[in-house]
Amino acid sequence: MKLALLSDIHANLPAFDACLAHARAQGAGQFALLGDLVGYGADPGPVLERAMALVAEGALAVRGNHDEVSLNPPATASNLGEQSAQWTAPRLTEPQRAFLASLPLTARAGPDALLVHASADAPERWHYVTDGAAAERSMAAATQLDPAIRYVFSGHVHEQALYFLTPTAKLMRFSPKPGVPVPVPPHRQWLALAGSCGQPRDGDARAMYALFDAQAATLTFHRVPYDHLAAAAAVRASGLPAFFAERLEKGR
């Protein structure tokens, strides 16, 4: 079965819908939501309704830092993320809040894959996996949790990347090309960053997700065009900081 990995949707309904449609067209039979369903975007409620329906149908989901802070935003915001949480919180229904609160920090996708929003190394601390050292810490933590884990699937950094350990335990980083399947045999250990569905930050406005084919042992990273200008316009109309709209327009 092909597993679609979607992370950092960030209340961007057009991007979410575009990635879901693309993944289904690619043969995805299961979905995994890797956290940060809300925050930054203009449609937290509709995105959560989509996510809740997917989970009811068997999708997997884990909690992200923006999901957590949106449940209990600080009274005084010290950064843009907290401003977004203050805007998001009163727009969530009680069932939506209960859904976010119920999400675990980690989940298993089959016997050998771990899902986590940030790093498997103290997932509650939201460490960013931005380099080889951080990737190695996350992979080591996953192995300590269960030596059977060969794949760690994460988001949080809003870019796509793939790390793996060679037979001599040397860590390597691979920059994937969209649409090109990458062999990921289970005799090695892998950490994949699925990128951000709803707020890319690599200079490309197209939405991101990844597709894991366990049977073929391949991982394909995708970029999906969507109406990012409409999504940005919705952010501007919502009263959220204009910076969030500019990120969608520029892809960074």
C-alpha cells in the first residue's frame, strides 16, 4: 500500500485538497498527517474537518507544535506563531479542539516506520532536523524506541530532504527531485522530511508531500501546483499578519 505523507498543512485548504487529490491519483491507499494542521493559514476549521474525516477512515495523524499552541495560546504573543495561535483558537469548535488534543506526538505506520512532527529525539521539544547531526539524533532515538524502525517520517522544517545511514554507519543527505522515486531499502535506516503542504519555504510556492511505497521500497517526493495566490488572498482578508500571505506568494 502507498502511504501519502503530508506535513505542515497550516490551515491552507487549497494546498491540502490539491495534495490529497494528487496523492489519490498516484495510488495512495493510506494517509499520514505529520502535524501542524493549523497555524498561519486562513482555514483552520475546514482543514481540521478534512483531517478528522481522513482519520475516521483510517488515516494516521500526529500533533505539531502549532496544533498544541493553538489549544492554549499565550495571553501575550511574543512571535508571529503565537499571534496565529491567538487568531486560530477562538475559531475552533469543541470537536476540533478535542481532535487536536487527542493527537499523539508519535505514531507507527506498520512495523518499521515512525511518524513524528519534529525529531524523534524528545518529540515534545520540537527539535528541528536541519542538519546531519540532528538527523542522526532523531534516527538514534527511533532505534532506541524500537530496533525494528527503519524509517522516520517527519516535517517541521518546511523543506524536503532524505537522510540515510550507509552500511558503515556514515550519515548521508540526499536532495530529492520531484516525482522521481528514490529506492529506500529497509536494510538501511532512513529519515525523510516530507516538506510543507501548506507553507513551502524553499522559494517554490508549490505544495509538498511525499509518497512511500513499502512494497516497492521507494519514496517519491512531490510538488503540487495549487492556487497559492487565492490562499494568500484569504490570509489577507482574514486579519492575520500579511507576512503569512507573502510567504505563500513567494514560497519562502
